[in-house]
Amino acid sequence: MKILVATEKPFAPAAVSAIKAVTDKAGFELVMLEKYTETAQLLEAVADVDAMIIRSDKATKEVLDAAKNLKVIVRAGAGYDNIDLTAATANNVVAMNTPGQNSNAVAELALGLMVMAARNNYNGKAGTELSGKKVGIHAYGNVGRLVGNIARGFGMEVLAFDPFVEKSVIEKDGVKVVDSVEELYSSCEYISLHIPANDKTKNSINYALLNKMPNGGTLINTARKEVIHEDELVKVMNDREDLKYYSDIAPTNSDFLTENFADRTFFSPKKMGAQTAEANIKAGKAAAEQIVAFIKNGDKTFQVN
């Protein structure tokens, strides 16, 4: 079995070593395509592989059609919108993600952004404290749960909205469950956003929702930029001089937002949520282990298509 690691943005050397240890033990051949600059390089590399590990790389229909022997593709991370799931299914390819492996790294970043916002980008002016404030977790998955855990350590009151998680499960963590997304936004000084980008969520964080936030409200986005209605974000930032937007994903109109609301916005230069040594190793190793489990035992636990 031949496994390809295709990473325009490479894994750390320690992560590659962890992946190789797993594939070597299974008796599989591992090939690396790192820092590639053209799609043609990826198309050539996938031609004869049985499995593939990617990070933020685009597994498009063209790529999947070119991978004639491909049986499984794993996105090392939680989000998988960079895989064309329809094309994967059409080509009888099992697509997986590695949920939970990057969660702590993303959660810590979310709280770091909250501190940065509360302290006015560390500009020397007096800020506010997180203690005693309410934080709303919009989507209570692996990352959201950890954000809540860490936020309680800051003395924050944690609320959550997620219609796909049983109320009792959330409440066991000491988190107050609200009945609607509108109630979440109107109740909390901070919102930590963790929803995926899909047809139902794209552009769903809009003027009407953000305008419900209390005075001094701050939206923290470590999810996807597509869920933000960017034009309406500009409108609400214009109308509400108290609101702040801090994101791990630079919006399309980031230059305009930074120019006009420099003291109320921050965007990391590239997506940094999973960019820790620990998360890098865990996600890569998990991806390799899932491929081995699928090929040897037919394990489809983390299939997303």
C-alpha cells in the first residue's frame, strides 16, 4: 500500500516522523509531496497512491479523478471543506477528518484573542477583564467544550447554543444552555464561534445577529470566514462603535476593516488555530492511524462522506 502525504504547508519534522513510524509498522510505503507550487505536481503524485493525507490542501474533483487507486483520504484536522465530498463518493473514496486532535490548540487561541481584545490590542490603554463576563459558545463540539473549560478558569460564565448536542451533555460541563442563537448573542459580551461552513451557515452571522450583542460585545472567530456576512459586518461595525471582531481567518475585506476599525479588529496573517507543535504531531499521527485501521480492518469511524 502506498500512502501520500501531500502538504503545500508541510507538517513539522516530528509529525512526519510520527506518521512514518505508523506506516512503517503497518508495512506501507510512505511518499512525501511537500511545498508543492502547482496543481500539476499534486495530480502527478496522486496517480498511483492508495491513500492520502492532506492538511489545508484542496482535494478537488480534478485531484480525486486523477487518483485512480485512491481508497481513502484523510484531512489532518477537524474541518474538511477542502475535500470535494461528492467527487470522493463518486470515485469510491472514503473521506475522513481527525476530530479533536487540534482542539486544544484552537481553544487556547480563542481565549488568547479574547484577552487581546479585552486589553485593546495591548496598546497601553486601560482595558477590561474577562472575569465576570459571559462567553457564548456557538457550537459545542470538541473546540467549544474546551473553550468553555478554559473560560471558566478565567472566571467567566459560560453559555452555549448547539441544537445537535443533547442539553444534558452540555449542562454536565457546568454550561448554561440557551434555546436560540439570538438568545446566545444577546446574552453574552463574548461569542466564540465554532460552526462549520456549509449551505445553512454561510453568511449566517449577519447584522441582525451581531447587533443583538451587549455594549462592548466581541466576536471571536476560529472557525471559517465564510460564515460571516462580510458586508453586514462592516455595516454593524459602522453603526456600533463598541463592537469588536477578532478572527483567526482574515476576511475578504480585511484591508478595509483594518483601515477603518484598527482598534477593534485583529486578523492573524494565516490560519493559526492548529499551528502548535503538539497539534501538528497529534493530527498527523491520527491521520496515519486511521488510514491503517481502514485499509486493514475497514474501520470508517471518522468518515465524513
